[in-house]
Amino acid sequence: MRNLFLLLWKYNFFILFLLLETFCGYLIFQNNNFHRSSFVNSTNALSTRINSFVNNITDYIDLRSTNEALSRENAALKMLLPDVFYIDSALQKINKDTVLKQQYSFIAAKVINNTINRRNNYLTLDKGLLLGVKPEMGVICGEGIVGIVKDVSDHYCSVMSFLHKDSRITARMKKNNFIGSLVWDGYDETHASLKDIAKHVVVIKGDTIITSSYSSIFPEGVMLGIVDEVSSSGGNNFQDIRIKLSTSFGKLSYVYIVNNLLKDEQRALEEPLKNDR
Amino acid sequence: MIVKILKELFRFIFIIGIQVLFLNHIQWNGYVNPYVYVLFVLLLPVEIPNLILLLIALLTGLTIDMFGNSGGIHAAATVFMAFLRPGVLKLIAPRDGYETEARLSPQVMGFTWFLSYLFIMVFIHHLLYFYLEVFRLSEFFITFFKSFINSLITITIIVLGEYLFGQSKGNERFIK
């Protein structure tokens, strides 16, 4: 026993090193695991305070382009108001609430920290548990999708950006409804690649890609991007499609957190089927 | 002793501040993200006990992780770098060994010594950090390129900082 302790003491440097690296490895593993919240994240009091301080300054610089984007979005929304339509029929149909059950509600949030230059990027938003934000809610903005909520504290939440190695979004071609999946390959924050579109599907530059109805996180039909480049390489049955993302991740300042009110119901229904796959 | 510890603490806040307030917010090109905070661990006194060195490295890494949502990747890379530090210091030691309480700066140790010390340590740290961040082999070469470019940028910033803050007597306490 005494020899054992002597041995441990002799290599104490190496052993402490191994212990600390194991601890770090545990932290990394836990951070990668989506269903468990991570210890070390940017929703704690100190880092959010400092990040919002920096954000207050940088926000001011981007004010002009943010205003432009918001007014563009306002204009688009105004076109949906009933006032802009001329009613040319005497018959009016009124939808009662029993017909239209609300499925999505949106929480507006401000981005207080955002990165785009890592392989795995995260955002921090200024809305949290007290306003009903929960992990695995989707985040979108006026231009397109942003990411998925990961950790939540009382007043803040951190969001796994779409610019992340693990993000994978089911996408649909608007013109012919073929389904593929959109992943970020890490080169450039304005482009992503669309996988799993078979070679017989006709895809041309300029085609629109939107979210599919398969996801319980994002509403259907949110803009993802447009096709920028199509090529096919030998060896597999799929095309290589580069997508120009509609969201400009470098300029995000106001976003919406998507609350799917029927998500739990859908999940509960699908849960028993998971083992069959 | 107390004064020394306070000085190190001040240096810690200063360097972490630069990293978190400025360098983390460079959003240019998708390739540039230098991690200058490693300088804090690199410039700790030569005679610091090994075990304390490792613990300080862990703390530094975790602080940066807290601001960047990177889990424990910075901590892992920094601890590994700190583990290699005594060995590297021995490897590139000057002929007469280190003087007691020697400052590890280009003015004291010589520019070539300082540059080779920086290059070995920063490159090891960045290599480990970027590979842990990507964590797959399919992006092997692009990751290698990224860690190399960022090491050069980090080293350039550190050397410029050393000459800006380190030389005049009044600013000596900023970067020891």
C-alpha cells in the first residue's frame, strides 16, 4: 500500500493531468449531448452581463441595417393584413376558433451574443424560463431560420446556431416538394449544402428551399435559402447542391423563438415508434 | 508573495478581458479566431509548482469556455499545453538555465527564444483546440490549415502586445 502511494506521489503531475483532462472530456461530452444541459454555458450571470455590455455597443453600429431589415419585414407583414385586400364577393366566410386551432406562438427576443466564425456557433438571447422558453424550441428571424434553443436560465437562453456541426434541418424544395436535409459544412456562413436529393430530380440555380412539415421544431414553409450551385459527383446517387442561406447570420439582432403548442402531443405519439427504426 | 499573486490576478483579468471583449468578436472571413488568452499560462513564473500550473490552466480554460459555449474544449487544450510547459521550458532552456524569478519576455530571454517558445506552445494549443472543436476526421486538412493560420495570428498579436506594453517601465505590470 505504501509503495502504491509512493508511486502515485512520484507521478503526481501526470496523474493530475489525466484527472483534469478526464474532467474536461466529461464536460465536452455533456455539452455535445443535446438532451442534457451543460454545466459551462454562457447563460450565467457574469458572462451574460459582459456579453450584453459588448452587444450594446455593437448594436448601435448596426442600427441602420437592423432598421432596414425590420421595416422590410413590416412591409411584408402589412401585405397580409385584411385591409389590403379588396373584397369582391358579397359572401363572407368567418373562421371561428373551433376551426383554426392555434399551433405556434412566437416570443420576440434580442440577440445579445452571437458568433459565426467557429465550427460550432452559439447565440445568447435575452428571454428565458420566466417567459416560457424551453430547450429544443426553434428560433427564426424575418429572413429565415436561426437555430434551436439549447440551455435556458431564468432570463437568458443559449441557442445552437444553424452554423453548427450537429445541425441538420429537413428541407423541402418549394417547386416539387422533394425532401432533403440541410447541413452546414463549415466553410462559409452564407452557404450550406443540401443532401439526399436524388439525381433524377431537376434542380436549377435559383430554386427556393423551405422547411418541411416533418419537423416539430420549426413551422412549415419558413424560408431556408436558394440554390446557388448544383453538381454531381460519381459514386453515389445524390446531387451536391450548395444553398445560399437566406438568413444573414452575421447581422442578427432581433429573432423569434417558436413555441409549438402541439409538440408534446406529437412527441408522445411518435415516442413508442422510435424503437422500431 | 501577496503582491506577486495580486499582479498575476491583475494580468489574468487584463488578458481574459482582451480575449472576451475584443478578440472573441472578430467576425471576419470565418477563419480568424485567435486565442491570445494562452499568454497568461505561458508567462506564469518559471518556478511555479507543476500542480498549481495545471489547476490555473484549467481555471483559465473554463473561464473562456464560459463565454463561448464551447463546453470544456478550451479547458482541455489549455491543460494539455500546461502539461507540456515544464518539458518545453527544459528543452529550449538557455545554456546557463533560467535565472531565479526570470521574466519570460523577449527583452529578457531574447527574441528567438521567445518566438520558438510561443510557436511550440501556441501551435500545440490551437491544434488540439480546433481538432476537438471539429471532432471528425473528414475535415482533417482544413482544420490543420485553420490551426496553423490562427497560431500565426495569435503569435503576431502576442509579439506586438509584448512590444507595446512590455517595454516601458510604467506598463511592466500589464504583461509580465
